[in-house]
Amino acid sequence: MDAVFLVLILLLVASATGVAARFLPALPTPLVQIAFGALLALPGINLNVELEPELFLLVFIAPLLFADARRFPQREFMVLRGPILALALGLVLFTVLGVGTFIHWLLPALPMPVCFALAAILSPTDAVAVSAISGRLPVPPRLMRILEGESLMNDASGLVAFKFAVAAALTGTFSVMEATLGFFVISVGGLLVGAAIAFVFNVIRTRLIERHLGEGSTIQILLLLLLLPFAAYLLAEHFGMSGILAAVAAGMVINRTDLKREHQINMRMQTKSVWEMLEFTLNALVFLLLGFQLPDIVGGALDHSLHDVGDYEFLRLLGYVAVISIALLLSRFVWILSATWLQRLFSKEHRAAISMRVMLAATLAGIRGTITLAAALSLPQLMNDGTPFPARELLIFLATGVIMFTLITGSIGLPLVLKNLDLPRDTHEFEEERRARIAAAEAAIRRIEDFHHQRAEAIAREDHSEAFIIAFNDISSQLMTWYRQRLELGDTTLPTPRLEAIRSLERETRVEALRAERREYYRLRGRHHINDDVLRKLVREVDLAETALTGDTGHAHH
């Protein structure tokens, strides 16, 4: 029963942090959630939550990364694969070697493999924290895609590097060849397992669930939302592969197969609504749990007699956190600067130089988060010979301190760096949208004409009244007029303020009309002129139409 109460309290507090974040817009939501978690962990409240790293990765990280991968545009991933892999693989290796060596210089009492293990713990960036902080900022779209792609992929590379560093610390032996081979087997194996699981799910969904239970069945949503990311993660981990990459691969494959299901409106709307709620809850719980660990981590670092390192005063520990965090940010900046320079040097395309402000933003966006904490807490308690693992409490404290440092510097620094940043308008994306709108409107006009001819012949045979034929002609004429107006508005190469104002006015007018319909349906139900079934059916039609106009289920007013 205690576990049930704990879950209910956590869910209640997670909701409260969402409300509190609205009243504190200057503070990033993750920091608010960490603060709430730390308050709940204070001695007087007696709430104790033990964070099991393996369970944490399965329950929280796998579904969140699956959701991110499912949303990530695959064309952009392929176009930006160079910068993404340079950050997700190259920067992780650079961080492990460079920052690991620096940590050994800073704390010479720590064995080198332990220093590399800490650097590996600190190497992955946190997708949730980056998007939470940069969500309201004018981040260049290309940079945002690269950061999202990096945080999708570098979790696996960081955790694999951590695994080999810990193994070297425990056994005292390390082979570069074995580590490199192991890295590729674990990574590629994880990707293949995730893709295979998603492919099997897709076959079952197409041939069994949709055929016999319908497209919007609850079973399909349950399988997709709650079982697929966990199945991919667990199966990959069972075979010794990367469960994190398996969840990412499953999300990407599902994203690709969903493109063939254009008729599944109900499924899309239901899935979107459930995922929005699930993601908010998981994100909030992740940072709440991080806050829960803070008092114990700080207490452990201060009170515990650390093996071969000695006791450290709190300010000295904070100094180590600051120095290591700055080393991480500097190594990230150097890597981004070097990679950008090399790309421009060897690229055949003449691209404009990336501004220093964008490079600084990319550096500050290297925020550490939940993967770092989970990895730190999964450090073994004992060495192979039974002695305590060197400075385990210190390592956990340093990792947590770096998470807090990068969160705070990111939340303060990113708005300053990106303030009044002149973002070039993405004319390429606009041009694609314009052409798609024109092609869709032309296809709709052709279909209306064909449908009108087919139905007109059938109506003539069925001997309908003249008023019926006139009404049908009016419907076709009005629809074709509306699509032709869309063609005229869409026939421009640049998004002029006048065009945008007309489109916005058109959307607002249509939305107002739909909301008036909805209010009338509820008024009629309130006076018992229609029953609940009729109300639900009519309101659903309006909701679908409004969602299509606003592009967000959250905008539909029920």
C-alpha cells in the first residue's frame, strides 16, 4: 500500500510542478521539478525513493527516447547524420579521453580507469532538459535538429564507454581492440533488435489487429505506447546489446511505417493525446527523482570517508564540480569549432560561416541529465577483490553537481546568447510547404470534378428533384471556389506579411465558426434536445475539423 501512496503522491507533485512552472516562467521546468523533489526528500517529510538505475532506464528513458525518435524527421536525420554522429560518437570519445585525463590530473588519487568512467558518465547530453530550456528560445532549426539527434544517439555511446571503463577499473586490464569491437557489436546489435521488434509489431498490427479489431483499437494503442519501447529495450539488453539504441531504432521504424497509414485519423489523435500526457508525466517524474536523490548524495559525499581520497569540505567539492563542468563545456566548444572548421575546409559546398553565438549556444546546450545520474548510481559498490569501489560517493556527487551546473548555466546562458538572434527564414521549408499546398489543392479540385460527374450521372438516373441537383451543384462549386482561392493565396514564393495575415484570418474565422457549432451542440444537449450519443458524435466531428486547422489537439476546446 505504501508503494501505491508513493506513486499517487509523485503524480500529484508532478502535476503541481507543471502548474508552478507556469507561474515561474523565468525558471526552466526541470529546475522547478528538481527543487520540488529535493524538498520532498527532506528529513521531516519522510518520503524515501530509491532509484534503481536499471529499472530507471527501462521505465523512464526507454519510452521517452522512443517517443523522441518517433517524432524525429528522418529526412533531416539523414541530411544531418554527419554533425549528429560527430557529436554522438566523436565528441563522446573526445570527452572520455580528454576530460578523463583532466579529472585524473585534478584528482591524482583516483585510478585512471575510474576517471575515464566518470568522464563516460558525464558524456551524454539530456534531450529532455535541452528541449525544456530551449523550447521558448529562438534556436536555429538546424541546430535544434542536431542537438536532438545527438541526445538520441549519445546515450548509447556514453553508456557503452562507461561499461568498458568500469570493467577496466574492476579487472585492471583494457584492450582498445576489444572495446572498439564491443562498441560496434553492442550499438549495431541494439539498432537491429529495435528495428526487428518494430517490424514484427508492424506486421502484427497490419495483418491481425487492424484487420480484425479496427484501426483505432485500444489494443493497438496499448501495444504501441506501453509495450513496444519496453519490449525493444528488454530484448536488446537480454542479448547484451544496447537497449537505449533499440528503443530509438523502434521509434524510427514506427515513424516510417506510420507514413503509410494516412487514413487513421482516430489512431493519430488518440496516440498523440496519450503520448503528450505520458511524456509530461515521465519527464516530470524523472527530474523529481533526481531531486529526491540530492540530499542523500550530498550527505554521502560529505559524511562518508572516501577511499584513497579523504574527506572534502563542501566548498572544495563544489569547486571540483565547477572545474569539471567548465572542462566539459570547453571540450565541447573545441570539438564543435574544430568539426565546423574541418567541414568547411573539405566541403565542396560553400556554406556561410557559423556565427560564434550559435557555437556558444550549441556548447551551452550540452546539458547533462538523467542518463548521467542513472549511470553514476549504477557504479558497483565493490571491486572484484571485495574492496570498496574507489570514491564511489565522490563520483556520484560530482556527476550530480555537473547535472545541476549545466542545467543552471544552460538556463541562464542560452537565453542571453540567443537573445535577439536574427534567425534566417527557412525559405526551403516554406517552399516545400507552398508546393505541397498547391499540389493538394489541385488534386482536390480534380477529385471534386470527377466525383461531381460520377454523382451527377447517378442522381440523374435516380430521378431526384431539381432542388436536389441545384444543391449538389452548389456544394461542388463552393468547394472548388475555396480550393481555387487557396491556390491563388499559395501562388507566391515568399511568405509575405499580407499572405500570412490572410491565412491567419481564414483559420481564425473557421475556428470561431466551429466553436460556435460546438457551443450550440452543448446548448441543445443541456436542454435535452439531443442525447449524449448524438452530442459526442457531433462534437467529435467539430474537434477533428478544429484540430486540422489549429494543428494541435491541445487547442481544441471541448
